[in-house]
Amino acid sequence: MSGEDPGRAALRSGATLRQVVTWAGRREAVSLEPGCAFGAVTRAQVDELAAELREIKGRLNQLFTLVVGSIAVDVLLRLAGLG
């Protein structure tokens, strides 16, 4: 292995991998903050809309659970002869 070229030696030792990983960590993050008033207002409206949609989704899940539960109770009562 003493006659090996330096490129292969760096690959075997992991030096190249460490160099690539440290290079990838130096990238600057993309800024997602709005740069104008219109963008800020639009961002706020989208955030509010997302919160409202989460609330609606939660209510629909509760409604479906109520319907399925009432059907299950009705079926159990009929099987028990009480319904």
C-alpha cells in the first residue's frame, strides 16, 4: 500500500468524506421570511387558514368517531336483544 496514490489513500482513510461533509454543513440556509409588507400579510393569512383547517379536520375526526361509535353501540344493543 505504500505505492498507492494520494487520492486513493484519502478515500480509504475517509478524509474525502469528512471534507465533503464539512463543506455541505457550510451552506447558508434559504430565508423563508417575507421581504415586503404584502408577503408578511399573505404569510399571516396563510398561517391563520392553516390553523382553521386543522380545527375543521379535528372536528370532522370527532364527528366520524361519534357516528362510528353510535353505530357500534346500536349493533351491540341489537345483538344483546335490548334494541
